[in-house]
Amino acid sequence: MQRRGKLASVFPAIAVMVGLGGSLLAHHGSRVSYDLTKTVTLKGTIKEVQYVNPHVYFLFDVKDAQGHVTEWGAETDPPIMLERRYGWSKKFLKTGDEVTVTLWPSKVGAPRGFLAKLVTADGKVLDHTEQPQQ
């Protein structure tokens, strides 16, 4: 009976560790989806900003020479890192802001990428290009 009691008390702890371990591993390696050997630079208009963990993400519309609009997405760092390193806040980017965005593009060709550099219309610069590539 004692053995059963010990097992019953250890099982919840093991279940929690397995559950959290999966979440942590699922988060790591987000940059593996992007081609870190090249960049693409686009001018566009902010459509949406998701200022949440684990990464700030924003959508922006890019118009080509023929007037066709493509929605692009940029993944960035966690909010706390953007705040500490670059002075970002939830108000840094707003819907309608004009931006120039340099991305490490998606490996599969989707209009997505990891933010390398962002320049706002008023000249504020966020430059990730010196970050170690993970």
C-alpha cells in the first residue's frame, strides 16, 4: 500500500514536467523556419500588431508596382526583450504606420519572415541584424 501512495504522489509531478517540457520545446527554434542566409526588404503599412508572448508579431500590407497588395507577417522577439533592448512598447507600432521592413524570409516561400530590421516613417530604427543567429 505504501508503494501505491508514493506512486500516486509522484505521478502528478511527472505529468506536470512532461506537460511543461513539451510546451518549452515547442517554442524553441522558431528561427528554424526562416532562411537566415538572405534578407528581403519591403515597404508597407502596418495592418495588425500582436504584442504578446512568446513573440511580438505584426502584419503589414505591401503594394507591388501593379497595385496588388500582399499581406506579409513579421515575427520578432518577446515583448520584454523588445522593451529592454530597443525601448518598444505596445504603442511603438500602430495600424496605418508606414514602415520599411527587412526580414529573414520563410524557407517555404510564404510571405512571412523573422524581423531583421524595421525603419518607421519618422526614422526610428530597430536593427536585429547584429543578433546571434539561433
